Amino acid sequence: DPDYLTMAAIKAIRKSKVIFYPISGFDKESFSLKIVRKYLKFKKKIPIIFPMGRKDQDAQEIWKRAAEIIVENIYRYKKVVLLCLGDTSIFASSSYIINEIKENFPKVKINLIPGISSFSLAAALGDFQLINQGESLEIIECPDNFDYFINSIKNKKNFVLAIMKVGKRWQNVKKILKENNMLDKAVLAVNLGMDNQFIDKASKNNSDAIPYFSLLLIRI
């Protein structure tokens, strides 16, 4: 949702000459670009492929080449922006590009502008107090091995678990929540800020499959 852009982000975009934006493939649209489109008049726009964990691509080579292209434009235009969904320090793929720039072009100045994280937005929209006094909050990527998840549900107390990127593992996660009577206690957020947004108790989502942009908030 463009309304959740920070003033600092808008200011940076307005001052830049070039906007780099992530896409998962040249036939795909960029959510990041759509969010900021009202500020892009007269801007040069350059897409960068983000491999998103696909094994058919050489991720390291992609990050290296992206860093080179960005730095080339910095030398030419002075100020450029690399768009990032959510917060720049939480599971941000852009961090790989930033590390490449820091290592190979140490004189280039980088400013990270924090954004609103998806789990903070989910908590606000879902009327879920993200963390209370005396509680612990843990943020994890949805795992392939669910032993830790099961152990947390059964044995931890005063604990909130934010599980990111549930997506393709939803059926297994849903089964575990159901077996432990947690479906009504977990908040599921899908496609936050988009037209097909869903945010409610996990028990109210009847889909067998949910997209990549999905997360769970669970108070234990």
C-alpha cells in the first residue's frame, strides 16, 4: 500500500535520477515499482532480476552483476535508489547486493532507509498485539523441518512466533496448527496491501495453497 511509504523513502526517490527495482523474471511485474509509481515521472527505471532461491540461476553472479550496474549508474548520476519491499534489514534480498557493493566498491556511500515490516503491518491490521511485556518475539522463515515449530507450540510460554514466507508449506503448517488446536489462535496474513488481501484467524482460510507473500503470527 503506497500509504505506508515513509517520508524518508519518498524523499530519496524524488532526489534520485535512477530507480532500480526487483523482479523475479522479465515476464513478471514488480510490486515495488507499482507501489511508488506516482513518484517516478522523469525517472530512469532499471529492473534487476532477483533469483528468489531458484536453483536454475547463479545467485552470486546475479548479485555481483547487479552491484556493478548500480555502481555504474551512481558514478554517472550520483544518486540512485534500489527499491525494497518491507524493511531493508529483515530477510531483504537487497542485502546481497549491498554486501557486493561494500566489498568491491568501498567508497560508494549507501543509505539504508527502514520501512514497515510485513509482520508489523499484519499485527496492526489484524488487531494483534505483536509483543507484550514479559514476552519474547521470534521471527523465522518457514522451515522445511517442522521439529522446531512443533516444539515451540508445545513447550514454550509467553512467546510470539512470526513465521515468514509460509507459501508452499501452508498445508503442512495448517495440519500442525490443527493438531495442536492453534488454528483459531494464529493470525494468517496473505498479500498484505494488495487487492486480494486476507488477514484473519488461520481457521478462516480454506485455501489449500497460499502465495509467497504470506505469514503467520502465533501467540503461545
